Amino acid sequence: MNYQSFYKMTNTIQNYDWGSKTAMQNLFSFQNNSAQRQAELWMGAHPNGCSLLLIEGELTKLSDFIAQDPQLILGEKTADEFGQLPYLFKVLAAEKALSVQVHPNKQQAQEGFDKENQLGISCNAFDRNYKDSNHKPEVVFALTEYQAMNGFRSPAEILKHFQLLNILELEQLVEAFSDNLTEDGLQTFFQVMLLLEGEHKMNALQALSIYAKNNLYNPLFHLIADLETQHPGDIGLFSPLMLNVLTLQAGEAMFLDACTPHAYIKGTGLEIMANSDNVLRAGLTPKYIDVPELVANTIFTSVMTENLLLKEKSEEGWQNYIVPVPDFKFSVADNVSELNVKVNSAEIVFAVDSQVRLNHRNGSTITIKKGESVFIPAYVDHYQVTTSGQLARAYN
Ligand SMILES: [Zn+2]
């Protein structure tokens, strides 16, 4: 086998009903003649949408290529620790909100996966929570304004919102919460809210809807009214009152930690995540919600919005985002010429808004257009990048 330095990737676009018909077309000039909802572009070796590489004239799955020599292609350390490409790199274009969700930490994922296997729950069953034994930390990097919910507001702020609403159906619950403004109090409040059923749920949601429509001048209630058009009758419509709502500006990034509820609302961004499908849902979804399992995997500590943005460190032409997990790293560079990259693991380079050229001192070179990506095996050791725009780089 003649190993190349650079492999241009052919990536899968996933059409989901929350995806945008125009965002990827506008940003990357992707064809979308049949007006599909282009929600996600996947760059990686995940079996549900594995990228393809052109090798000796044949399109080959990235996973098959890696399997030929994981030590050489992933790098020894990554191959030993993960045995596969440990991350999935995506473009995400949301026009409608995604479900409110929580991801288990690594230990919880392992235990949950083992337990459901022992119980014999099939992997694609409606009520299956754990699809694999891995955690799913995520970083999102905004390419446009990117609105999301992430982490709990303080109990006092949540109480204030519900007191303002003054919903008869929730009176006792809100009063009990006001007597116990702690993490425990919030847990009980959150859990009881999610367990509301039948008439109680309907009445509470109807009161919320009326209040929201009468207070559209307030961005929070404007958002709830918008979300109601997407998810009528969904208990998740209360979530903006409990979770931080924030809008990242292009170039800002955020970490989505384990055990922390979050939801993407609208916008286009890059996302990099560990290889996992473990999602426990908490609203804005027709899918299964397992309240006890969700609560057991949730930390009820509040987070300040100013602490949600990911810190970046400028180093030798790169903006390196400080990601607190070993599964992946993420960097961007703007307007660089022959910027040197030392390779320690398999990398993916994505051209954000302009042409990007990579070259190696062995004479190899490749140029990609905006919206395209290159896979760089660990054995490459080093390369140089040049662009008059922005490039993003995923590695570990
Ligand atoms: Zn998530």
C-alpha cells in the first residue's frame, strides 16, 4: 500500500427535519436542488455516515482505511487508548430546535450500556437509552449566530420566572421550590415538571402559551412562542425558563459537558464530539423520555453564562480551544501562509470560507474549497497550511 500524505474526504450529509434548506448552500455552495433539510455534514469514521477517501482510484471507507494499520494511521497513543478515530467532526445547520438533552459521563455510560444489555433491550428499541458505552462531550464553534440552551440558571432566577408566570396549576410546586432554593429543590422541581401528565400538563402549557404570546416583547417569551410553533404541547417549552439561553457570535465556541442539559436552537456551526450516540432527552422531542434515568444522569448545579464560552489560547498562528477531555482537540487559523503543523494523531482539516492548501516537504500537496475537508494520517508527522480565509482542525 502506497500511503499518501493527504486524502480529500467525501462526506455524508444527514437530512433531519430540524435542518436548514439553505445554510450549507449559502455558506459552502453545496448543491441542494431538491430542497432537502441539510442538518449535518459528518466528517469521520462513524458507521452511520462514514466519510470516504479516494485511494488508488477507489472510494474507500475511512474506517476501512484506518483498520489497515491503526497504529500508523491514528498514531500509537490514540490507537492504544481508543482503538478507533476518537472523534466525529460535523457541520450542523439548525433551523428548528433540537431536543433538550443530557449526555452521561463515561462511567454512567458504561454502567447504563451494560445494564440495558443484561436486560436484553435491543439496541434500536424505542426505550433504549444507551447505544454504546462511551461519553459524548461536545464542542460547538459558531459559524453564524448560534442560539442554544446550556446548563441550569440559578434556582432564584428560575423561581422568579415561574412566579412571574403565576400558573395556577403549578402553584404548589413553585411554592415548595421557593422554600428550598437548592440543587435538591431544583432536582425535585425539574423532575415533577417533566412528570406532569394529562390535564395538569395541558393546563400548565396552555397558561405558558398565553403568557408568552402576551409578552412577545420579552426575548425569552418570544423564544417560547417560537418553540411552541415547532413543538406544541411539549413540556420542553418550559426549559428556556430553567436553562441558560445564549447566542454565540461567529467565532465563539462552547463546551457541552456531561450531565448538563442543553439544546441547540438555531444557527450553523462546527461541532466536534466523542464517538457516541448516548443521549437522554428532556423535552422538545417526540422521542422517548426516561425521567428517572435522565435525573440520575443530571447535575443540578447552575452555570453562569459567562463561564460557558470556551477559552481560547493563541499559539503560533493557531487559536487553540481548551477542551477538558482527551477525546479530541479543536483549533482554527485565519489568513495564514505556510503555517507549520506538527501531527501527533489523525487529523481532519475543514475549509470554512475559502480555499485551503496543504503541503508536505515530500512534495505532496492538496487544495480544497470551502466546505471540503482533508484527512491527514498520523504518520504524516508534519505539514503546512495556507489560506486567505479560515480553516478548522480536529485532532486529538
Ligand atoms: Zn448534545
